Amino acid sequence: MSAFEVTLTIAMVVLSLCLVLTAIRFAIGPSLPDRIIAFDLIVANVIGIIAIYTEFTNNQNFIDVAIILSLFGFLGSITFSYYLMRINK
Amino acid sequence: MESNIDWLQVREIISCVLILIGVGFMLTSTIGLLKFPDFYIRMSAITKGATLGLGLILLGMGIYFDEPGTLLKVLAIIAFTFLTAPVAAHVIGRTAVQNNIPFWHRTNMTEFDKYLTQEHLNQYINHDRYKNVKAAESGDAVDGSE
């Protein structure tokens, strides 16, 4: 196992830990906007995991998945916040 | 002399350093999300830390695959993230202010209180902005005051 693979494994483990911590905030978040920003961070973490997985497998088709995911994460948070604005007017 | 350099190893080292720095930023912003006391402070931590960390991780990946197409896709993702993260944070923050999400008790609120007073005054001045329209529909005479 080379140093490069060790680094990628460490990065994967730390990003998975980040995902678990974000999920804790998603569960205990006292208000709905807290959950929206936790969702935003989950999307960012998953994009990072996809990038590291692309380096593991040397398969460059996964980068398109990251592009689509960054688009849909933005649309999701914008949609949730406009929904909150509507229901409280 | 240049033929002695193993370019694959150089790219691996640069990619390792960038990925480790980016993962450190992601971990910092996640701990900030979990530990900070207030919604607004948490949002600030996420918007700065996660965007920078994601940009560094993707840049490390683009440098590792030494191809123009991959680097172009990576730069597209980075540009899109840097454009959309502040916009999303702004919209969510405005929604939180409108929904009366509580502030931290040690936040300095003087400017925000001044802004709220000004907005309340403006609302009081033109609280019925469709007055002229309603008068015109009911057939009454419309006075010239806008």
C-alpha cells in the first residue's frame, strides 16, 4: 500500500466521520433552517467522497455525478428556504 | 536532468497535500456546525469552511488526473460552488430572520435593532399601498397623493 493510497483512505475515513457528525446536527437541529444548512453540508461532503472515490478507481465518469450533485444541492436548499418563506407569510 | 523526475510521483504528492488540507477544512467546518451556539454563526462556518475544503479536494483530484477535460470539469464544479454557496446562505439567512430564529444572547444587536426600527417605520408609512387601486375600483375619486 503506497503513501498515496494511505492518504486517500485517511481522507475517506475523515469525510465519513464528517457525514456522521452532520447527521447528528440534522437530527437534533432545533429549527428547520438548521436542518437545511445541515443538508447543504451533507451534499458538500458527498461531493468530496465522490472525488476521492474517483481517484481510488481511476474511473473519470464519476466527475459528472459530482457536477449534477452540486447543481441539485443548490436547487434543494433554495427550494426549501422559499417554501419556508411561503408558509409563514 | 529533467528526465530523472517521476512526474506521477510529483502529481501524487501535490494531490495528497491538497486533499489533506481540504479534508482538514471540511472537518473544521463540521465541528463548527456541531459546536457553535447559534444558527447564524453555524451558517457562516459552513459557508466558508465547506466551500474552501471542497475546492481544495477537487483541485487535488484535477491535478492527479493529468488531462485537460477532467481539469475543465473540476474547474466548472469549483466555479459553480463558489457562485452558489453565498447565494444559498443569503437566502437561508433571510428566511431565518423572517421566521424569528433566535440569536445568541451575546450577539451585538444595535445595528440590527436600528434596521428593524427603520423598517417598521417604513411599513407604518405605506402600510396600505393598494389604497389608490381600491379607490379606483370602487369608483371613488382618487386623490393625487401617492
